[in-house]
Amino acid sequence: MDFGKLIERVKNILLTPKTEWPKIAAEPDTVAGLYTGYALILAAIPALGMLIGTAGIGFPIAILTYVITLVVIFIASLIVNALAPTFSGQKDPVAALKVVVYSSTPGWVAGIFNIIPFVGPLIAFVAGLYGIYVLYLGLSPVMKNPEEKSVGYTALIVVCYIVLMMVFMGVVMSLFFGAMMGGAMLMGR
């Protein structure tokens, strides 16, 4: 793992995404490479921030959130790939994963602010909004759709991503609160 290259990619996707996307589009990559060389590392930042911010008591939620994030980006990439022809783009599962993984960078990096309860998630949310812009910029060069179709493509991806996250986070919260209620019931005996 070349951390210098990783840091350079993060910096470029955050500061100069318009010029970084054509480079990303031209690079050969694999699903495994995108996960091991980027997503597994950066998706851990919000989970670590959450873990530190909760003084360790949020460990199960942090781990579950991390795993769910990795699953959701894969499912979101399947959606990006499936929608490509609808927006005159080219289907390419690896390219679709590139779009989802790299456009997640702002939210992941800002996830370190989860160490600050209540404020951190707001900062991460704002960074996620910037991630939508980064997604918009990346669709045309990576998925090969006409630029004028990127607004609609982006909007539909965002709606699908929000629904996916709500479903998965709903599962997490129900498991968490169910475990808490079960523990409280046992202690009340």
C-alpha cells in the first residue's frame, strides 16, 4: 500500500476533482483494488471518529456502521452501473464503483469530526453535500454519459443512496435499541 499515493488521491479529489476524474477514468482498477487500496481505509475514518467521540462505548455501532458503509457503496455502484444506459452512459461495474468510492471521499474524510458529538455529524453532512458535487463531476468522465445528463443521473443516484443508507441504518438502530431494551429487561428482573 502506497500511502503517499493514497494521500495524493484524497487531496486531489477534495481540492481539484474536475481534473482528477479524467485521471481516475483512465486508470485500470479492480473491485478488490478499490476496496483494499482506498475504501477500506477511508471508510474507517468516520467509524474511528465515532469510536473516539463516544469514548469507546459506541464500538458496536462504529463497527456496524463501517461494515454497512462498505456494503452500501457496493450496492450503490450496482445502481450507478445499472442506470448508466438510462443516461446514455456505458455500463462498467468497476467504473461505477470508482464513481461511488471516490465521490464518498469528502464525507469519509470529514467523518473524523465525529469525535465532536452532535457537531461532527453536521460537518460530515456538509462534506457529504460536497461529495454530491464531486459525484456530479465524476459521472461524465468515468461513466461516459453526456455532461448534460449528469444532473439527472446524480439526482437519481443520491436518492437511491439515501434510501439505501436509511434502510441499512434503520436495521442498525433497531438492532442497537433492541439489544439495549433486552439488556434493560434482563436487569429489571
